[in-house]
Amino acid sequence: MEKDEIHLRRLPAAAPWGPHADSEFHGVDFLPEDLSEAPEETGMRMNKKYSCLPAEEKGIHIINIRAIEDIGYDQHESTLLNSLSKNPDADCKYGLYFRDGKRKVDYILVYHYKKSSAGKTLARRPQQNDASVRSTKQDQPLPGKGVQLEMGDSEPHMDYHEDDKRFRREEYEGNLVEAGLELERDEDTKIHGIGFVKIHAPWNVLCREAEFLKLKMPTKKMYQINQTHGLLKKINSVIQKITEPIQPKVAEHKPQTVKRLSYPFSREKQHLFDLSDKDSFFDSKTRSTIVYEILKRTTCTKAKYSMGITSLLANGVYSAAYPLHDGDYEGENVEPNDRKLLCEEWASYGVFYKYQPIDLVRKYFGEKIGLYFAWLGVYTQMLIPASIVGIIVFLYGCATVDENIPSMEMCDQRNNITMCPLCDKTCSYWKMSSACATARASHLFDNPATVFFSVFMALWAATFMEHWKRKQMRLNYRWDLTGFEEEEEAVKDHPRAEYEAKVLEKSLRKEHKHKETDKEKLTWKDRFPAYLTNFVGIIFMVGLTFAIVFGVIIYRISTAAALAISSTPSGRSSVRVTVTATAVIINLVVIIILDEVYGCIARWLTQIEVPKTDKNFEERLIFKAFLLKFVNAYTPIFYVAFFKGRFVGRPGDYVYIFHSFRMEECAPGGCLMELCIQLSIIMLGKQLIQNNLFEIGIPKMKKFIRYLKLKRRRSLDHEEHMKKKQRYEVDYNLEPFAGLTPEYMEMIIQFGFVTLFVASFPLAPLFALLNNIIEIRLDAKKFVTELRRPVAVRAKDIGIWYNILRGIGKLAVIINAFVISFTSDFIPRLVYLYMYSENGTMHGFVNHTLSSFNVSDFQAGTAPNDPLDLGYEVQICRYKDYREPPWSENKYDISKDFWAVLAARLAFVIVFQNLVMFMSEFVDWIIPDIPKDISQQIHKEKVLMVEVFMREEQGKLQMLETWKDKDKRKGENCNNHSPRLPRSRSGSLSSCHSYPLDV
């Protein structure tokens, strides 16, 4: 018999000891099965089980079936019965409180249970005096809804696994009760087969755990925040008036002039804290955090090893565990709550232009999620100046495209430059003027302003990191997180359940071998198979990515050769655009699919490592996921930027893949335009499909599938169908919170697109800005409406993500230097302008970059099938390279111009990299990490706290001095009033002196 059910047994109507023996109703009564024993024995068990209940809660409610039938109870006509009693769900605010309407539900445990096929559930509405209470016995059923009628003489046999889970739940819940928590069960819900355990933390437990966790709580002491004066004050007031329309209308966002002094909570110093309202002293976020810490610490030993809540969830003992949302966020007659306010002022697309109410986000979701949205907000704000400069650079390219001499020379048909075939046999000779559009488009992104923009973005990245550090410090001060890391080290290092299970398994093996050892721990030898699997797995995944990119290269080459056979001139002219666009789309689809696969593989590889703490687990998971997703997203872009067209060979001596496919060549205008197309499609595609469509579509689809499943299992009972769902039932149907790693990851990859190859795509910051404006509201809506409320986690920074951002910022400087130097034509133009130009202009640059080839030197079987395609016989064709002409002694060898350009390129990389690195470090050094006013406020807090304790100590000393003075006066009174006492009574005199010293 399950402990959360009260089985009823049919008894004679005239039971002489029944509580309703004298009832005016004559029929069949039902009593709990435990009461079917002798009255004396039953009374003893009743007193033993319910001795902790208040007097008004010790009554046992007997359900008289005939009495219910006499007043018209029917399966489809239950509204009459409901109208005779007050709705208890309204008293408990539909699941936000226990059924007594006083104790707040701080956490919910959910489990699956199987009802007996021979049994039937009688759904009854609990009355006001049905309030649950804390039990001290482990074998005692939890109070709650759900009474099972026993229709047979014996309870049907349940399967072993369900019994095992039930026993584990009973022991675990008993341990929670022993830890001081109060529980209440509810199985009478609209979701059949699902049971809920409501958990409440009383005041003494909250105080105990707050002291253990060293939570900083506000004291009675308030102090004035330093305000700016003079000109700065006027500027700040003007800025506040200008930005007032874009400020969220929440109390937490208004500028504060006073602040309460905070101090780690201590039960011995409760007089220091503002306990005027104990109900709101610990907010719902803090209460759920405290309960979760107890759930993690409490174990269940009815298994091979001790199991906390994480292991119980993993083994299916419980199906879910989560804190409750504060209430509904939409609908009529909805009481004001923080969730509703967040939905209106934050999680709405209509307020996209407003600042985020970060303090309210932190109050509701905790510091870790608050820091994520604060970082996302700072990143989005910093994208505004980068977008403006990028637009200016792009417009500069548009304005000067008609003045660009190299592109004008390429488009001039009078030059009559005949180019060598792009493929063997099927391709013929072609005019350079046919690539006019590509050359003009390349100038939009490949112009002198691009170099300036690359330097600007490198400094922008350094400024962004410094700005975020300062913003983070302000939030640490406002959220009382200064000094948090040192205080929380012990709590963070709590071992994970999986680690403890492995350690126990290792110790059991050694005990089996009769080896006595000290306290066990996992060494590198224990983890060596996992490390080897990680290494091999990551190498295999990286190799798989390279193989897919290589496959796309083969596709490009073969498709270009196939399209070149097309007889139509328009088809031949659009070969390059068609091949590039289709290949990029294939790359995008593969990247999106592999992103999901690599995320799962990274988690599995981290799990087999068995990290000791949650922090180590998260950091290792982030590192592996970032490494795999970085390689997946950027490998196609790296190929176009640094490898395409570098190993082609020359006419008559081309490089072949598999002896049949010729390596790709860059367009006459260079590979920068193709790099821009590749970067833009992958970036925009990832943002539109993966970041936005998946985030909106997949949660909606999962929610719809859960709705269909619940609708299929829903009872046909009219009363059950019309009953309003409890808060914990509604939250159970929401999607569980999966952590912030996916949210950070998509933004970090986007940050790479914005900084790494920004020299080829100046509009990347603009598209990132537009995406992030939607992303902030999309993530906010998801957190408020689509996800279960996550457990609040304290954090003072964004963790390992900051180091990844700094690494990307440093790498961006190097990559942009190589893109400008080797991918664009910026360096060859400079070399020609200052070394080879006869008149100091760019006239003749195109001819300078082209080499000549005698068509008679083609290898056998590689010459064009139709050499007269242009209408005339070709003797010399041109190709882009720095080589000796065919009439030279060392024909087709690399010329001196190549080495001059290569030296200039390498010199530019070195100068650009060191100059920009120095400027970035200078920005890092000149901007202090901690704002001056914040450092002053932190110092002021320390001084005030010392003053508070000094004042307290002085008060204690004054009290002791007062007691000593009283003692001294009483001693003098004793001496003055009894001068002739005999020596035998001196003992009483000494007692007169010693009595007041008993403080």
C-alpha cells in the first residue's frame, strides 16, 4: 500500500465505536483501513501518528456515501456539491501555497505512479482543515489529496521496479522531513498518473541554510550612495531625461540614492537584519535556491550508492524537480506579480527599444541568468557604433566604385584580355571583361577603408571587454556579490553524484580484494580510458568536418565542370555564382545538423570523464562544445579565405585531385568577394534558422506534443475537466530549463563572425545587431513563458566564456591581418603603386598581376575542345599569377615580383598584428576594471560594517560596565548594612558579592 494513499474498508453501519455511530444518516460508512482494528489499538496508532498535528487537524473525515447520494451527487452533476463548500484551490492560490493557504510552495517534486487496475480514485475536494503538516516518522504517509477505494480483499501486486522507486521516494522524503522541510502530496490532479510533492521551507530552515550558504542579506543600516556633483550631475540629469522613454517601468530599474548595508546572514546576529516582514525577507528565488541545496545534499541509501536529487532524477525515481513561477502572466483578473511584469516590460517585442530590467531579471531568475542578459545587452549596445562604422565603410565602397581604376580596366572591353580556360577540355577561353560585375562588387568590400575598419574592430573588441568588466563590477556591487568567490568555494566544490558513485564503486572493488586504503578519489589512471576516448573522439569529429568540407570542394569542382558544358552563354557566365551559392547552402545545412550532433557528443564525452564538481563539468563541456562547433562553423570560411586558389598550379601544370579534378581558382577580382558571400550566408542562415526558428519552433512543437498526450490521457469526468489547473501542473507542462550553454554558444559564434573575418564583410555588425534585438526579446519570452522556472544560481561573472571572448578577440587580430594581406589585393596594389607604377597611379595594375601562357604548351588532352569559341584563334592566354612569360629563359618560373609582394605581405602581417595588439593592450591598461565610484562605495561599505560591529561591541562593554557598577554598589550596601556580622556568616556575604556576576 502506497504511503500517500488512505485505503478504505467497508464496515457495518452500526459499528459501535465509529465516529459516526450516532449519525442521522443510516447506510454504509467507510473508515481508513488502519482504523479497522480494535478501538484501543487504533487509538494508540492514531495518537502516535498524528501527535504532531494541531488540535483542529486531528479529526478523521469519514465519507458517508449515502449522505452524498441523498444530496444529488452524480458523476456529471457535481456542481451542486461544489457549490455547497468554498473552493479550497482559491485559498491556496491554485497551488502556490499549501492547502492551509499559509505556507508557500518553494519547490515541486514530480513522479510517475501506476494506479491499481482493480482500484478507483475518488476525487474529493480537500477542506480547509485538511492542511498538511510536517511529519517526523519515515513510515508515515505524506498528507495530501487522493483517497483510493479498495474494491478487493487484497492489493494487486505491483511490479518490482515501481516498488523500488516508491521505496526510494519514501526514504528520500522522510530524510527531507528530518532535514526540516515540510511536504505535502497531491495525486488528485488533471494529469493522471502524475504525482506532485510540494515542499515548504519554514523560517528556521531558511535561517540555517542562509547562514550555511553565507547569503548576503540587507541589514537595518542604510547609507547614502555617493552622487555626482557639478557638471557631471547636470550631464547625468540630461541623459536621464532623454532616455526616460526607453527605460522600463519597473521599480527595480529606478536610480537609487540610498542602499541597505548587506552582510552574510547569521542567526546569532538576527538583530542586525531588517526582519520587519519575515515573509518577504527571503524572496521566492532565494527560498527555492535554499531548498535545492537541501535536495542535493539529502541522499537516499536504498540503492547501491547514496543518491541525491540529481541521481534520483536520472534514475527515474522522480521525473522532474523545479521551483514554481510566481503566477500567471496573462488572462483576466491576474494578480500583479514579477512574472507578469517581466512579460510586459521585458519579454515583449513591443518594448524592443527599451533597456532591460536587469535587476528584476536577477530578482526572479538569479544572478547567473541576470549576468547573461546583462552581457547580451552590453554586447548589443556595443554593436551600434560598430554597425555605424561598417555602414560608412560599405557606403564608401559604393561611392568610389566608379573611381576604382583596376575594376574599370577589367570592365573595359577595349583591353581585349583573353583568359585561360577554367577547366580542362570542356571550358574554353574567355574575356576578362565578362567578370566585370564580380570586380565591381569586390570593391565594395575590398577597399582602403577595409583596413581602417579591421583596426577599428580590433580596438572595439578590446573596448567591449573592458566595458563589460566595468559593468560586471557595478552589478556585483548592486547585487551584493563582492567577495562572493572566496566565501562560496566550499559550496562550489561539492562533489557530483556521479563522481561519488564512481568513487564508491572503486572502494568496493578494493574492499573485495581485501585492500585497506585511505579515502578514495579518482586519479588520472581511472580516467585514462575516458581521456583516450575524448582525444580520439574529438580528432574523429574534426576529421569528419574536414572530410565534409573536402566533399563540398569536390562538388564545386565537378559541378563547375558540368555547367561549363552548357551551350548557352548565360549558363556559362553564371557558373561561378551558381556553384558558390549552392555550395554555401550545402555547407549551411551540414553546419546546422552537425551543431546539434556535436553538442550531444560533447556532453557524452564530458560525462564519461566524470568531473568532480558541477563547475568542472560545465567548463569541460563548454570547452569541448566550443571547439567542435568552432571548427564546424569556420572550416568552410577558412578554406575560402586562405586555401582556395593557393595550390592551383599553372596552365600546362595544374594540380589535380584524384588525377581527375582540377583545383579551384579564385575569380579575377580575388577570393574576397566569395569569402563575403560565404560568410554572409552562413551567418544569416545560422541566425535565422538555428537561433530563431529552432528556438521558437522546437519549444512550440514539444509543447504541442505534450498537450496532445495529456489530452489523450485526460479523464472524461466533467468535474475534472472543468477544474482549473494548479500552478505546479501548468509549470509541469512547460519545457525544462537546459542551461545557458546553448544561449552563450550561439552568441560566441556570432561574435566570431563579427570580429574574425570582418575585413571581408563590414556589414556583419549590422546584421548581428538586428539579430540580437530580436534575440533578447525571444530569449526573454522563452524564459518567462516557455520554460519552467530555473533554480537561481549565484555567480559574479560569466565564467569561462570571458576567456573564450578574449581568445577570439586576440585571434581576430591575426586572422584579419592575414585576410587583408593574402586574401585581398590591398598589398599587391600598394606594391605596384610604390614600386612599379610609372605615373604613380593604378593604371596598368591588372596587366601587372597577370602572367602569359603559350597555348601550345598545354598538356595532351587538356586543351579546349573548341579553341575558336571566341571567334578567333588564341595564341597567348593570361592567368593570375606572378610568373615568367613563355619567351623568357626560365619560362613559367616564379618571378621576382612574387617575392616582393610576399615580403610585403608578411611585413604587413607583422606590423599590423603588433600595432593592433599594442593598441588593444593600451586600451586595456588605460581603462580601469573597477569604476572609481564603485571602489569608493565598496570601501565605504566595509568602513560602515566595521562601525556597526564596533558600536555593537561598545554597547556590550557598556552593558558589562553597568552590571559591574550594580555589583559594586550591591557589595557596598552589604558591607554598610551588616558591619557586625559574625565570622560564621561571612559565606552569605560572599554570596551577596557573587550573585550579580552571573551574567
